[in-house]
Amino acid sequence: MVEVVGALAGALPTVGSEHAPQGLTKAAGPGRTRDAALTLFTEALARPKLADGTLRRGLREARHLHSRERRLVADGVNDLLRHHRALGAAIGTDDPLQVWLALLVLYGLPVDDAVRNGAVADVGRAADLAGALGERLAELGEADATALVGSLDRDVAAAVIATWGAATAEWIASGNRRPPTALRAQGVSPDALMTELMGEGIATTSGRWVSSALLVDGRANLEGSAAYRAGRFEIQDEGSQLVAEAVDARGLVVDFCAGAGGKTLALAQTPGVDRVIACDVRPQALDELARRASKAPDTRPQTVVLPGSGPLPEALASVVGKVDRVLVDAPCSGTGVLRRHPAYRLRLDGPELSRLAALQGRILDRAAPLVRPGGWLAYATCSALRVENDAVVEAFLSAHPEFRLLPLARRMGPRAADLGGDVLRLSPHQHGTDGFFTALLERT
């Protein structure tokens, strides 16, 4: 699709963009924020499979930086991860310093001192960068062009194209922007929470899709707020809240891949829920869930550590065939949250997508016997790719004729038409949320 390749150049940020790392304008010259950003970026590139952990650890250990400086460094590194391949192609080098300076030029920020000092030969004007990128893209096929602008592996880019088709450039552009922050009110009405946060100097607006959601205006120290310490909200993307709503939690609920429990807590606070069992193969994740639950009002899910393989532990074996709702929020590529976690781009490739799809199928097979007749198995990911979503569901239904796809309208009513149709399919460019997928599978 030639139109996709032509549109990809528009996925770069523009001069004066609101997302420009304004606090790092001194990066053109010596400075500890510049040095920290470039060090972390270089380390992430050197260990791509571990990039996300490398960045978290590096920021945590950068005690010589103030909290605001650490936030600026994180912004700078994440922008480099979003755009480094495209900028490198435009200026003809992947040298981290020159790519960083090219990013500043693209944003319209000053780099005159660095140019005079010979730190970079000539990155040109921002318009030249976009033009140079357009010329480079014109030489490439759509998979290579998409990989370049999205800083993706070529096989991953091909999977994006297979999923989004003519909307690929728009999807890439939305993933290259910084995300908003959403909150989920708990134990208090969203209006009351909005008023309380305003009293703390934190401005919010109502969410678009979920009544419990508030969207934060700009930046704020949310975890330092009294409302957060009192457990009156969780930081949770509105798309993630929609997944929890789609589950239609009631009776006995099992969250089979609970992780740190963002969705678990939302499920446990749903009227009509009697009991929630939260499972994961990672004990440390369940420890974090328990910590978060301790702050939430009237929320005490049971936690169960799953063995990596073999029989289910007794807490689950005793409820086989009796569970009203089972959520399988499966491990996935995270392609739906690339704007929030740019380092994920470095760890993904074709073999990893194949490994994940096979793992997702095995997890569904393992969780399916828990569902009672008439109950629902909700399969969810934060992936934007059909290979991890539709293809996994189709394979599961082929192997399990006792299950059938339940149209999303059964749960969401007329809203389903705007949220993906028969399945929940969210994306930043269409809904303003992170990317999520959920299929409801009823045991007949």
C-alpha cells in the first residue's frame, strides 16, 4: 500500500510539539541530565531484551538527580526509543548523541552551541529531517518503512500491517506520542474524587468511556497525593478499565494471570461479586497485588501462586467447573501500550511473537476447565496484533467446541459498535486509550 508508506513520514513529531522534552533544552551542551539520558539509551540498545528493566533500574539508582530531573531523563530516553530509527535514517548515523540532537532539532529546540562545538556535523533544519526521512521511506517497502518509523523489528511491523492495513501509519503515529494518565475512582464517586484532587492542585476531567475514570490534566505527583495514600483511586488506563467492565464480574471470579492486580481490584469492587481468586506464576507480582488491595476499601482477593506447569493447586482444583467468570489477561507483546512503554519495541521480534501466541493458547487451555456451564472465559491482552488476539481465539474455539464467542454487545450494548464490534478492540488512534483486546467466550 503506497499510501501507507507515504503517510508514515507524518508519524514524526512536529516543531513546537507539546511533547517536546522542554526541560532538556540544555542537552546540546554538557549536563548531567543529558549524560544520564544518553547513558541509559545506550545501555538499552546494548541489551534490547532487558531494556525496560535497564531503564527502570537506571532511573531508580540515579540518586544524583532530583525527582524532576529523573522525570526529564525518562522523557528523553523514551522519546529516543520512539524515534531513534527514523531519526538515524534521516541524518545517516545511529550515533546516540547525534540522534538526540536531531530529536531536539525536530522539536524546534536550540542546539546552536553543540553545532558550533562540533558535537554534531549538521542535522539540518526540522523540515529537512522530515524531508530526508520521506526520501528514505520512498526507497523501502511497507514493512521496512513501518519498522523504521515505529522503531520496530521488521516481522513485528509486518504483523502490524496485517492487523491495521491502511490505518497502519495512524496507528504508528499514535504509538509515538506520550500517553495521558487515567485514574479509577474506588470507594468514592468520580465527582467527589475530582473535587478532592482539585483541592490538592490536581486537575482532572471525566473519562470518555468509563464512568469511574478521570483523566489527569498535565503532570502531577499522583502517588504523593492524600487521595492516593487513602486508597481512593488507582492509576489505571481507561482501556484497562473497559476490559474489567467487559468481564461482567459476578459470583465467583478467577483472575488467572492477575499480575500486580490492576484489573483484579476493579473486578473485586464490582457489585454482585462474592469472591475473587487472583493467580499468577510470579509470587512477587501477587505480593504487590496484596499491598495495593490493603489500601482499597473492602477488597481482599485470595491470591494463589500457580506452578508453571502441571496440575492446578488445590484452591483452583476445588472450583473446577464452578467459576462464573474467568479472566485470562495473558502475557503478550505489549504492542498496545508501546506509547507508554517504548522500551518494549527493543525486545520484540518474529520468534517472540510466535512464542507468545503459543503460550497464550496453552494458558487458555489450562484455564478453560474452571468455567461453569453458562459462565464466561474472558481472553484479554494489551496486544494490538491479530496473531495474539483473533488467531488465538479462533484456535481455542476450534479445539473447544463447548465454548462459543459471545458478541460484545451482550455486555456493552450499543457501545460495542464503537469499541470493536463483536470483541473489545481498543487502540490509541481510535479511542485515545491504550490498546487492548478482549473476547468473551461462553461455555455452553
